[in-house]
Amino acid sequence: MPMPPRLRKTALTAHVTTSLGWLGAVAAFLALAIAGLTTTDPDRAHALYLAADLITWTIIVPLALASFATGIIQSLGTSWGLLRHYWVLAKLILTIPATAVLLVHTQPIAVLATSHDALATDLHGLRIQLIADAVAAIIVLLAATVLAVFKPRGMTCYGQRRAQPAAASSR
Ligand code: HEM
């Protein structure tokens, strides 16, 4: 059901700020993860991974869930629909695994944050994995932003079927 214009703008503001806030918070996480990999000081590494764990739970996870929820509202509350246009569908397909992977990967972050020696050799792979995850998340979120701004043309079969009766009734 289409939202009235003022409500649509309010919902869009919530969607854009939570989505791009998510992107910015992941960039901050990446900086901490790179600093954690390059430091040779165990105390500094411990502090960096504690900060990474904190921003994951207090900023990244809430913003990811809010971006997802507001994206669904923005789709269902406008004529874009959730499954009518390829660009909206692509954003949905990109965002679901990104959110799922984020939730699964909170575990390795917690392991590093609670470890007494985050620089231990057996945790080296985990420290690299945090960087790879953050880079992958940034690429996915940038792709979602490009799709949202350019809105490439192209309707799904479902979208075309839904558009036909509307076009016929307007003639
Ligand atoms: C479940 C996932 C998502 C869905 C279904 C979705 C859906 C939508 C829809 C339908 C609009 C158009 C709203 C309107 O015109 O009123 C929109 C706008 C937008 N979305 Fe998303 N979105 C999702 C996730 C994201 C993510 C992850 C990002 C970026 C990190 C993002 C960034 C944006 C931006 C920047 C706009 C504003 C574009 C403009 O007005 O020109 N979205 N989204």
C-alpha cells in the first residue's frame, strides 16, 4: 500500500541514514581490524579487538537490522514493490546474506576480544578473516548504494504481470 508523501520521505530518511551508517560503521571496523593485524603490542591488539566487538554489537548489528527492516518498508510502502524491479530484488538478495554472514561472524570477533593473547599464531587466520569480511561487506553495501541511486531499468516477470492490469485500467 503506497505511503503518503510525508511518511514516505520520513521512511526514506530512516532507510538512507541506517544503510549508509552501516557502511560507515563497517569502514571503522575495517580500520580497527587492520590495526589489529599490523600491531605487535598485545595490549593494543586486545584494546582494538574489544573496540571492534563493541562497535559490532552496539552499531553495526542494529544498523544492519534497521537498514533491512526500513528497506522492506520502503519497498512495500511504495510502487517499487519488493519483487517487481530487478534493482530492488538485487538489493534484497545482496542484503540477506550480508546480514546473515555478519551475525555468524560476530563469533570470531568475540573470540579475539576475549582472548588474553590476540596475537597468538593460532589466531592469525581469524585476524585476517575479519579484514576480508569487512572488505566484502563494504563491496556489497557499495553495490546496494549504486543500485539504489541509479535504479537500473528492468522489471521481473511478477512486476510485469502486476503492471499490466494497472496500465489497462488507466486506459
Ligand atoms: C532489504 C534490503 C533493501 C531493500 C529491499 C531496499 C529497498 C529500497 C527501495 C525500494 C528504495 C526506494 C525508496 C523510494 O524511492 O522511496 C531504496 C532507497 C535507497 N536505498 Fe535501499 N533497500 C535495501 C537495502 C539497502 C542497503 C543495504 C543500502 C546501502 C548500504 C541501501 C541504500 C539506499 C539508498 C541510498 C536509497 C535512496 C536512493 C534514492 O532515493 O535515490 N538500501 N531502497
